Amino acid sequence: MKENWKKEAGNDNPGSLTPQDMVHWLEGEIRDISKEAELRIQEATDFVTAYAMGKLSEKQMNLRRSIYLSRWGETNLGGLFTTNKMSNEEILRRLDKSLPKAIQESIKMDLAELEKGTRQR
């Protein structure tokens, strides 16, 4: 499970995160996100290509698509529609707005705290 990354890094203290812990966490995030993207792209490409080449019926394609959506769910962008012209900041603003209100408020508070800490330096 993802929660075990701290123990794998050798840190058994649940309340403390060392720089080494964070590097280990980041390596795991990059590995997991990269593998997820690879698998999602391959699976979608396989059934769309097969359908486009006439190797799958519409019913078979719909079943494969249903399996894909059940397996992977929404994109990591929360189902947001994005364009190549959108800035990363705009995508993040839209993503934040799509979250439940309690999470939006938590993010706002954390961002304000970060900003306050930055101004004090």
C-alpha cells in the first residue's frame, strides 16, 4: 500500500518527515504516475486502434471502454476538459474549483499559510 513508503525509507516515526522521506515519496509518485499513464495509454490505444481497424464491433468496443473506465475512473485531472492552450495555473485553478468545498477551503488555508511564511522571510 502507498502508506508504507515511510517504513520502506527507514522512517518509523509517523509524525516526522525528513528530506530523505520526501525524496523517497517523490520517487514513488513519479514511478506510480508514469506507470499509470503508460498502462492507461496502452489500454486505450489498443481498443481504439482495434475498433478503428474493424477488429472490434461497436458492442465489443463499448465493453472494452466500459472496462477501461471502470478500471481507471476519472483522469487525475478530475474529469476536467483541458486544451493545449491552457496554462498549468489555469488547469490547477479549475481542478481546485472542482473539488468539494471542504477540500477547497483546506487548500486555500494551506496556500495562505505558505504565502504568509514566504512574506516573513
